[in-house]
Amino acid sequence: GFSAVRSRAMETVAMAVQYHQGCRWPLIRDVLLPALAKETNAILRCAALIGDAADKEQQRLNDALSGLAASLAGGIQGLVWGVWRRGMDDAAKLGYDLCEAIYAATRVGQGQVGDTKRCEVK
């Protein structure tokens, strides 16, 4: 399933990062932060969905956010710590984007409205 693919992809990227100096910041700046911004916007749109559309988007969002969290939370060794060493500007950007995503996820309505299931981000 998805978790096996994510795990294998994470291993591959982590191994490549060990041998390519200077790739951590471009990986965050050019890949992970834009993906995080896209999913943050999707979280906010998710709140308006109900029924089957909510179920499908909930599964997609939770899988995407789980992968981003795994990458940023240590799945790729030294990735986030390298940002803190780069300086306050880059660290502030990463911290702000993470806080924005967490805030958006906590704002999304959870549970059900009447008999209709709403989109829920975990």
C-alpha cells in the first residue's frame, strides 16, 4: 500500500541526501515547502466538502500530510536541522509554514454535520 511505497521512497531519498552535499535546502525549498503550501490550501478547501468527496479528499490529504510529516520529522536525517543552521530567515520561513499547516488542520471542522460526514484532517 501507500505506506510501503512512502517508506521505500524515503529510504531512497535519505540515501541520496547522504552523498549529495548541499541538496538538503533545495529539497526543502523547492519540493517540500511548495507541497506543504499546496496541502495547507487543500486543508482549508476540505472543510467545505461533505459526503463521498469529503471521504476521498480526507484520505488523500491525510496520506500527503503523513508523507510530508515523515520527511520533515526525521525521515530524511539532518533535513530540518540543516535549515536551522542556515540562519534565522530560512528557519523562520520553515517554522511559519509548519505552523500555518498545523493551524489550518486544527481549524477544519471535524466529525459529522447531521447525517453527513465532513472532511477531517488527522
